[in-house]
Amino acid sequence: MSFPRIIAQRSLVFVAAAILACGSEPPVRPDVLLVTVDTLRPDRLGAYGYDAIDTKNIDRLAAEGALFETALADTPWTTPSMSSVMTGTYATRHGFKSTNANRLALENVTLAEVLTEAGYTTAAIVGSFPLDSIFQLDQGFGHYDDEFTTPIWSMPGHEFEHIESEFFEAPDRQRFFILSKALNDSRREDSEVTDAALAWLAQERDAPFFLWVHYFGPHEKPDWRVAEDRREQRRIGMYDPDTENTDREVGRLLAGLVEAGLDSNTLVVFHADHGESLGEQGLVGHGQLLNDATMRVPLILRYPPRVAAGVRVPGLVRNVDIYPTILDAIGIEDEREVSGESLLPLVAPGIERLFSRLTGRVGGERVAYMETYYPAHVAFATPVTLPNGSETKIGLIRRGVQTRDWKYVRSDPHELIDVDPGSLPEVPAELAARLVREELYDLNAENGESRNVARQHPDVVAELRAIYERHLADEAASKGTLPGAVDPEMKLRLKALGYGG
């Protein structure tokens, strides 16, 4: 870089710093509204270019704030993904893999806990059973509303009943319980979620708030009363109407902020926990693959004092970036090591964004880690034939990393995580080893995820495999030493006393 250019940049930095410092007053801490829509694909929103349905409320939110064009979840199903959002760490650190096998460990420190400690009033209104408090994502919330009224699944001849939520350590019992819960009170309508959120917002408070509102939205609602040959098409056909309905409810919620005079100083974070395959790679659903349809999510920020209106960010960002972004907006310095980084420098208004770039605060290109343990559940496991000719199943886990241009995915055999140990025959190691698979996808190629190009690009595979292996090493090192660990027994005692765990 030439000497005159250095002088010019230093001058700009000085001017920017002076402008930012002049006449500034201590910022008022913002209220925070986190809106999660289950299973929402960004390419089904007008703001992301879809015009077949009306999503005017979410589109307006994007126009008034910043939209991230390539935001990725780290896992394609609800509970582990929201564990990552609430801790700012990948599952390699927070440890949550499956609602059939474990809960969010109390050693984790959640966003709600940090904000409660900072003097915030905290509440969550969640729309479906995967976020039931038995999975311990309620840590730190003063109010956690997980009252469900209707089934996720419908079966012919089934009589609805209330099923008390409980977590069972035995995998077989927990699997049966989840099936029973899904057939009974396991979700509520989006309108009920909005009603509960607006009622909470109407309460008087003497502190800023953090409110998490979760809509079940376009998530599939299987109905076995429908003929088998029509079920899949019905699931696909319901997606857009359900998305429109959720948009209306998001609109009601945002209108409630305006009516309460809270919108100008509220940081709104809108996102999805994961997406949904609607036929891509031959799949309708989510959880099994790490494909773009299920990993890419919408992400929108609105906060006039710190976020420029109408900004579109093309670079890759991640769900684990939400946690540090919220803390950055509030002005909380968190010394815990997290997996994400604040997004505010990418979307700050005018001179502040220039200042961020000149001082290096924006940082380099992000790389996203992702994983799914879903195919290690017995219902989605891989059938194999044993040497004696008998049939059994073996689990798979898929893990990988993604850059702006490439996606690397590795599949490995894994024991089934929702059956009691020893209940199925053991699969010989040499047979299990045949299921190991490395995939590389060129995301800039047409239909890039339909062609594995690992053999054509061994150098890229080696580079991304090294990043992937660092995440696995980080997981091994993190076990028993979670970031910011606190005494889980103390958390349980506080929770029993009504202090949000």
C-alpha cells in the first residue's frame, strides 16, 4: 500500500472517529425481540425474491432494516439449532444432539441468562413441543410459556388428551413419549402465539425486555387420515399458505410494538431455525441432509440507531452470530468464547460502517460448521444386511463446513441414539466403514448440490477437511469444560425456586 493511501485512510479513520464521538450521549439499552419461524425457507419470502404469495409484513421489516442473503443454520432441526442460537456456540460445544437422547446441559450459559444478569426482563413464547422446557432451553427466562393446545400429528381414530411433559433418561421411553406427545398437545396456532406475546408486551415493566417469540409456521403437520399417495403433495401444498398465515401473525406482533410505542428502540431479529426440503435431493422434510434447502434461513435485523435501512448483505453469516450481535447492540462485553461474531459492523449506518471497515472490525470471510444426528435415529437409520443374511439398521451422522463457494460434507456411521444399547445386533466394523462418505459441492455451479466433485478438487477437500477436523477437535476438548460453565446443581435449585434455571 502506498504512503499517501495510508495517510488518507488514517485521516478518514480520524474523521470518522471524531464524528462518532461528537455530541454522543450514553446509548439507551434497546429492548430485544427475537422472532423465530420454524422451518421457514428464505426463498418463500418476497424480500428474497418470491412473488407467488404475500409476505408484506416480513418484507416491510426487511426494507426497514438489514437482510442477510446467505444465512445458515448449523443443524437442520429445531432444538439443537435454537440451542446454538441461545448459546452462540455450535453443537460441538453446547452438546445438544437429539430430543430423544439429551437436553441442553445446564453448564451452558444462555443469552437469557446473560441478559437477566444485565437487568433485562426476559420471556419466551414458544409454539411447539421441541422447545418444551423439559429440554432446558428455558435457562435464564423469567417467563417461559410452553402451553400447547393441539397435535402436531393427526391419526384416524385417535382421541386427543393432555400429556404431561417429562424427560426420560431411557432412550426407548423417551422415544415413545415424544410420539405420544406429538399426537396430543404438542403445538399451538400462530395466532395463539401472537396473542400470548401481545399480552406479555402489554404488561408494565421497569426494565428493558428480551422477548423470544417462536412460531410453528410452515412446519409440516402430518395427517395420516389423508390417503398415503396424497400425503407428500399435501405437505408441499400447505407450505405457502402456512407461510402467508405466519406473515400475518408477525405483522400483528410488530404492530403491537408500534402501538405500545416500543418499536423505535427495539432490536428486532427475525430468523428461522432451519429450512425445509420441498423435493430437493428427493426429500420432503428436514433433518436428514445438510443441503441448502434445509440449512439456509432468512435473517433480518431492524434497529434504527445501529442498523441501516435497506441494506442487503450477500456474504455468508450463521445462526451462531445472533447471540454476539444482540450483546453488541446492548453494549455487553461477554468474555466467554463463542462460535459466532457480531453482525452489526456489516450493517451499521453510513459513516459507522465505513469506520468499521477502516478499523478492521468487519473481519474476514466466515466459514459455517454444520451437523445433523437425525439419521442416527431408528426411524431414519440406514438398513444394512449382516453377514448372516439378517437385516438391521445403523445410524449415520453428517457433519461438514461451508464457505461462500464450497460445501464439504462427511457422513460417518454412528450408534443409534434413541434405542437402548444392545437392543439391536452389532454391525461389523468393516460393514459400517463402507458407509463413510466424503462429498464436496461447488455452490457456484448450476445445480451444485446434485454433483459430488470431491475427486475433481482434492485440494479443496483437504482444506475444508482440515477446518472440519478442527471443529471435531474442539468438541473433544470442550466436553466437560463448556464455555462459561456454572454449577448445574445451583441452576436446578434456582429453577425449583422459580428463577428461570
